[in-house]
Amino acid sequence: MEQETNYKTFTAMKPHFAALARVAYYKIVSTEVTDLKRSFHNAYRVIIFTLVAGYNIQHVIKAIQVRHNIDHMVDTLFILLTTINTFAKQISFNVRRHRVENLINIINSPTFAPQNEDHVKILKNNASTMSRLLKVYHFAALICGGLWAIFPFVNRALGQEVRFTGYIPFDTTDSPNFEIAEIYMSILIILQAYANVTLDCTIVAFYSLAKTQIELLRYNYEHFVDFNTDSIVITNKISSYNEENERKYLQKRFVNSVKHYQKIVWFAKEAESIFAEAMVVQFSTSSWVICMTVYKIVGLNIFSMEFVSMAAYLGCMLAQIFLYCYYGTELAIESGFINQSIYSGDWLSLSPRFRKQLLVMMQFCTRPIAPRIAIVIPMSLETYISILRCSYTLFTFLNRK
């Protein structure tokens, strides 16, 4: 029995956009904000954007300076490539903010809204999973960033040489220049690490929401002929189905299900299109970043603070790529079960005319919704394995050199 609920589908995305606003990587999406606060936040975003852009420029300059030293080059590039990934996603979110707003509007629309308590349970389960995932990735990013900030001070205290991965325009040999430069670099790398995992979790949450909407669609097809009691009329004290009302009711449900599916397909494709360039940068540089991280780790003392921080960084990078590939696979698999749900419904009780419509819908749903990178590369676990193999190949080549 269908009924209105007060649960908002956007609940699953609220923590993500709140976190992005917290680090000024996206505007405040809440409408319950004063114009003054929004103006201050916009100024805050400009400041953060300037600092992040400057941080990346410093690393580009450093990479040019050390281009003839492979060890120093690796030190700089594995940070630079990661921050460029973050920067690309930040640009995608903000340059295409109107399209992101359209995704949010679809999430808040009646099409994606729950129609009964079972729908609410499915949506709440997704929201809970996304919230836990965001917290875990935030924790991992802060731990990794914290270790990255600590180990230069530890190495300096032990009398070891400390090299900055970015260009510093003044001498950092003595205090307090060293401390100032290190605190500046540490704050920005922690900020970008936090923002990076938040951007990743937000993009993944869009795909997860598309998968959840397919779950709702499948539920609707499996209960397609579960009639509302309002469809029953009483004539001459005998309860019977009004065939005309039944036909209209089923036709309306079918039309709504087709529109729902079309919106889901559009939603997933639009998310893929908005972040297309960012995903190309993400996946094309991932092999190099993982390779260079492993290259650095093999030359470190396993009991050193730097080894621990690098190992944590490697774990974050592997988990970051896995996240996209896992939920891309989940979406493709879930969409492949739509026809099974249609067949599982009580279609035998429907008229031949209606069965033909369901058959056409099954043909329409034959092709799964599979997110892709650069149009041709599937965002799947098979791609994840390919990235790991490519990273190992690059590491072998770099290690021989």
C-alpha cells in the first residue's frame, strides 16, 4: 500500500555537502543560511582556493627544479599528482555547480521520494552506510595527514635531513623558518586530504543513491499488482474489483516506473558526465601514485615514522580507487537484476496487453547501468585489478632504473 512519508532522500548526502562546505570546497547547500553567512563563506572559499592553487604551483616549481634527480622527483610527484586529483574534482564541483544542483533537485523530487515504509528502510540503510563510509575515510585521512605532519619533526630531532616536497622561497635550515614552512605545508596537506576523501565519498554517494533507487524500482516491480484497498468497490453488498479502476491504477504505476527508470539512468549518466575529466585524471594518475609510493616505501626503515606515514598513505590511495570501482560494479549488478524483479512479480494475473508492456520494459532494461571512465573504461573491480597490475609494472621498471 503506497503512502507518503516524511523521510528525505537527500539525507544520505547531507553529511557530504556539509563536510565540503566546512573545508570551503563547495558552497553551503542549506537554504536556512543568512546572506551574510553565505557571503563570508564565499570569501572563505576564495581564500582556500588561492592557498590550494599556490600549494600546487609550489610543487610544480619544485618538480622542475629536481627533474634530474629521480629520488627527489618521486618525493614531489607522488604528492603533486594526488593534490592535482583533488584540485580537478574541486574544479568539477564548482565550475559545474548548476549541474550538481540539478542532481540535488532530482534527489529532492517526488520521483526519488519513498512511497512506503519499505522504501524508507532501504533509503535509511543506504544513508547509514554512506555516513559510516564518510567517517571512516575522514578518520583515515586525518591519521595519514597527521603522521605526514609529524614525521619531519621527528626526523629533524633525530638529526636526519628533511626535504620539502614543495618549493619554499626562503631558507629552512634554521628555526623558526623550518617550523613555519612545515606547519604551512602540513595544514594544507591535511586540508586537501580531508577534502579529497570527502569529494570521493560524495561522488560515490551519487552512484550509491542511483543503486538505491534501482532497489526501490525493483521493489515496485516485485509488488506491481499489490492493489490499494481504494481500488475495491462495493456493489450490491458484494466486494469486487472495479476492472476499469484496476486498469488505470496499473497503467499509472507502470508509467511512473518507466519515468523512474529514465530518471535513474539520466541521474547516473549526468553524474558520470559532470566528473568525467576528474575521473580521467584520477584513474590515469593512480598507477603512477601507487607505484611511486611503493618505490619510496621499499627504501625506508620499517621502524621509521616516515615508513608508517607512507604505508598509511598507500592504504588510503588503494582504498580511494577501490571505492569508485566497487560502487560502479554494485550499480551495474543491481541494474542487471531489474528484469529478474519484473519476472518475479505476479505478471500472470495481468492482461496480455499489459504483459507486452512489461516485455518491452524488460528489453529496455537489458543493458545495465555501468559508469565509465573516458567513455570506454568501465568503473569496475576488473579495472581496479588492472590498475594494480599497471602499478606493479611501473614499479618494476622504476626500480630497475
